[in-house]
Amino acid sequence: MVSIFTQGQRDTLTAALNRIVPAEGQFPGAGDLGGAQLVENAVANRLRLRRLFVEGLAHLEIAAAHRGDAGFAELSDYDQDDTLRQVEWEQPDFFRELVRQCYNGYYSNPEIFDIIGYTLPGPEDYQPLPFDESLLEPVRQRGQMWRPA
């Protein structure tokens, strides 16, 4: 378990993930499913992504501060959504990566697999088709297209 974010950053990230994929019925929100830790693990060893998230989360808090004294996690759902739309417009690289990490973590989570009744296929389930060598014929007819080194 990697720890690069402060608790405040984790709280902000959890709230943001819960707005991107909110809880509905039996499905938990992405943040409540532990998405913040998954994002933290994903960006920990990638300096560019780490910086993108640290700066993006700071920008999210700054944008939230323009809506009152509360931090992002304490805003109403409406204000959180509005703040996320603002950050999407002002920090598109951060927002795109935030959504990507959110979806990656959420839709690969075993708890979500259980809810939707999905099981991962095992290696014994994979049956490759036999290779059709006739597909190589056009390449053979074309001849050599490179120079010897």
C-alpha cells in the first residue's frame, strides 16, 4: 500500500470519484470502493502522473473554495459536479486521467464483478483459432521490402 497523498487529498479524491461514478442501488460509488488508494498506487511510481494528480487535486480544492468555506468533499453534490465541470475545462489533462483511473479501478474491482455476475475467464477457457497460413501469401508475393543491415 503506497502513501503519497495527504489525508485531505485522499478525502478530496474519494469525493471526486464518488461523483464520477456515484453510488446507485446495490452499486457503491467509485470512491467508497477504495478508488483513492487505487489511484494512489497507480500514480506513485510515475512522476508525471503524481505531479498531475497533486496539482489537479489542489486545483479542485481551489475551485471549491470559490463556492464557500467548505472543501470539495463537504460541498453539495450539485456544487461538486459544478466544480468538476470547471476543473474539466481548466485542467483537461488532469480530469481525463482522473476519469480514466476511476473507470479502471471501478470496472476491474472484484466487488463490482460479483454484483454484475461476471467471472474472469481462466487460461483453460481460451481456445485460439488455428492459424491460416494462406493469409501470408500476399506478403510472400510482395517480396522483400527492406534492406539488409
